Amino acid sequence: MSDSDVEPPSPDPDVDDDEDNEHDDEGDAGDLVEFPLTKKLAAKGLSVLAKTGDGLEHAFVRLQMVDKQITDISIISCYACYVHIRYLDLSENCLKDLTPIHALNFLLTLKADNNLLTTAKLDELPFLRVMSLANNRIETTEGISHPQLHALNLNHNQVSEVSGLAGNNPLLDTIELRANQLTSLKGLTDLPCLRKLCLAENSLTTLEGLDELTTLQWVHVRDNKLVSLDGMTSNLAVLQYLNLRGNVTLVKTEEISKLQNLHMLRALVLKGCGVEEIEDYRIEVLSYARRLERLDKDPFTDDERQEAEEKQAERKAMAADALGATETEE
């Protein structure tokens, strides 16, 4: 199994994800009719014949069981014919338990979006690279520990605090926790390979602690309750894309000045933020983030760059005059 077998999701920096993707709560557990996965049904979803891990046999490595109203997958751990599955899609069912997946030691990709899961906890899967459990009822990230995990999608769940990821997923490259219940970045530490982070539609008031994730290149925190940009320090030396759209509580002009610490920032989205009302908004932003190429998806013009340069020079002159006046008084 090569690294090219599975590609983690790559969010498009030009897409703001306007569409709603709320979890459908129709049909609570008490109304469910038990419908276990059977060998006959599973046979219809098996595909992709490939060599087994030892190279001595061939077996089906993909099982796709989407929107079948399945409530139980115990059969997966009961028959040797499933042990070679590498790609498993159980989305849009009625599953509350993924425990039988523990038997799939060669699993690379797991998708179980739109189920009734309350936990993401699984025994360690040595080759798992992509795990997507969006639109469930998961309340914690505890129990997610997979040495090869690159991409984790827990969008539209009920996670209020991140815990258990640090140190247990050393190759984690992408985390998506859109539309959960986060109020801080607590627990998002010790993730040495993390490049993409989506925390849109939570209840964050600050980004304090973000600068501990020094490998970040792409950050999406749209539609939160940010009042400050604390955490935007020079430690974020490779951050290139930042989406702050819809943070109407971000109103203070001085917060914009913190963008000057982001030396690699190329694209910024502030549409719908309170700071958008600042006079000469685009010029003000560019005067601090001089390497920006686009603001709210629109490229800067040569004239805007000239104005931003003049504004920055004016601000430096005023600061020098103020410093000189202070020294004279002393």
C-alpha cells in the first residue's frame, strides 16, 4: 500500500462552504428497526480486486454500503473474507457502533458519515489514513489514535473540547471540526504535521494557542465569535490562507495589525467581519499584511499596493515622531 493509494481531502481555499449540511435527527434510536449487514448484502458492495498484503492471493478491498439503513455490522469481524478491506464506506446508515471494524487491520479509508455514532473511539488501526465521521453525535475526540492517520473529518458533531489527539496521531495533516461546540483551541497541540485546520461555525472568541501549530498553511475559522486575533504570531511562519469570514464581533482596528506577523500570508477572507467597516478597509489590511495577494477573493491592484505602502510609511513616521517626543520629555 503506497502513499498514493489514499489522498486526504484538500479543501478549496476559494470555497466558503455556504451550503448547509446539518445532521438529520429524524428517526431516533428508539424508532429504529434492526437491520444487520448480511453476507448477501455485503456481496453487492464489494469491489476492486487486488493482491492481499502478503502478495499471495487476491481479494476484494473495497466495501461500499451507503444508505442501506444498516444498524449492525458485526458480520465484518466474523468472516475472514473481509479482513483485506482497505476502503470502507458506511455512510448514511443507522449505525451506533463501529467496534467490528477493529478486525480490518489493512483499512486505509473509513467513511461513516450520517450515522448515529456517539464516539469515534476505535482500537488502533495501523494503516488507517483517512477517517470521516461527519454528521453524527460524537461528543469527544478521545480514542482517536492511529499512527498513519492523515485526515480526520468530524464536521457537524457535538465536540466541545479537543482531547486525545496530541501525541497519538503524529502524521495528522488535516483536521475538520466544522459546526461543533468548540469555545477554545485547547487540546490542539503536539500535532507536528498539521497543515489544514477547519474550525468554522463554532463558538471561538480567540485564536490563542494557534501559534503552537507551526506547520499550519490553511486555516478556516469562519462564522465564530472572534473578538481578537491573539495567536496570530510569527510562529505561524508558513500560513498562507486564512478565512475569518462572518466573525461580526471582530471589530477593533488594532486586531488587523496582528496580521503583520504572518509573513507568508497570501489569501485572506474578512467579508462579513466588523472590521470590514473600517475606512479604506482594503488599504488598511494591505498596509499590515504586505505580501497579501487577495482579500475576500479579489486581487490587489497596483494602485492599492502603492496606497498601502504610503500608509505604512506614514504610520512609521508617526511612530518615530511619538518616540522622539517621549525621549525629549525624559
